[in-house]
Amino acid sequence: MQLEHTDIKKAIIRSQHCQRNWDLAQEMPQEDLDLFIHAVQNCPSKQNVAFYKAHFVTNRDIIESIHKHTAGFKRPEDGVEETNSQTLANLLVIFESIDPSTKNNPNEYVNDELYNIDVSRDVQSDHSLLKRDENMAIGIAAGYLNLLASMLGYGTGCCACFDGAEVSKIVQNENPIALMMGIGFKDGTRNRREHHQTGFMFPTKTKQEIQVNVIK
């Protein structure tokens, strides 16, 4: 079935919305999981450098443990912190920052920054450029994943408020956690903004207009 432009536009709008509660009775098909993995492995990155590692977590015990370390939203009425229940989804994707400058053969380098760093031309600008490119690569990967999930009918929610050290212990990774994204089946009986566990209703904010200048 070919998607119409209106279908794609609707998927884009849906992908803006953070889903806070989930239908955990359903199980994500393996073919969907494989498609998500394919997306984060094959989306664009600067000069095809691998700037991140992705962890795809479906183990409920691990997801629950990670969720406990996502406090960060302060309720406006009393200042109490709420956890980010988008991380309680059927699937939790964790983007881990990795250092791409680990090779020692100059013939294998795909950009000047990696070569300069690895041959001890430790230029601060090279590190800054690599960090910029890493952030861009993770953003693109998350965008691919978010829109793809929306087109398949899933709800999504990104999370950048978490205790990185504690999450790293649970996942047993060696590098900083950059971003997490929940993907899963929406709970059709609840408002998408209602916290999965506590029932707190997260506020909504109107999307600010992005100006576009078309030059012909």
C-alpha cells in the first residue's frame, strides 16, 4: 500500500506528541523491531562515522529500573519531581555516545578530525567538531526512529532527563548516555499526557512556528 501525502503529514504531526502511557499487554512484532534497528544503523551520519551505539531494551525489569532514574519534570503547583514515563514503553531505545577516534591506520580514517586526534594533533577545534557531528548524528537517528514509529502506528517519547551514571550501570555501558526514546503501543483508554504510573497530567505546549524561506 502506497502512503498518500496526507498520511505522511499526519504521521509527522503525531510524531511531535510525547506518549506517556502504554498498553504493555501487546508485544512488538520482531519485524518492526528489526526495522527500527535497520533505521538507526543506516541513517545518515557525517562521513558515515559511527558516533553512537544504540541499546534496544525490551526486558521489563531493566526498563522499570531505568525509569526510576528519570526524575526531572517539576510539577508547577508544588515543585515535586515526576519521572518521565515515556521510558516505560514496550521498547526503550538508548543512545550511547562513543568515541570514534580509536583506529591507528591513517588510511582508514574518513575525516581529518579523527586523524588529527589519533596522531596526537590534539586540536580543541577537532574535538568540538566531533561533538557537533555526534549530536547531529544522534538527532538524525532519533528523528528517523521517531517518524518511522509514528508511520507504523506507535507512540513515542524522547527523554533527556535522567541520571546518566545510574542508567549506565544498569545497561552496563562504558560511555555517556546521550538520549533515550520510548516506542510502543498507546494506551487507548487514557490521555497520552497522563503519567503511566502516577496519573499526573503533563502539560502541553503549542508548537512554535518554524519559519521557512523558499528561494527559487
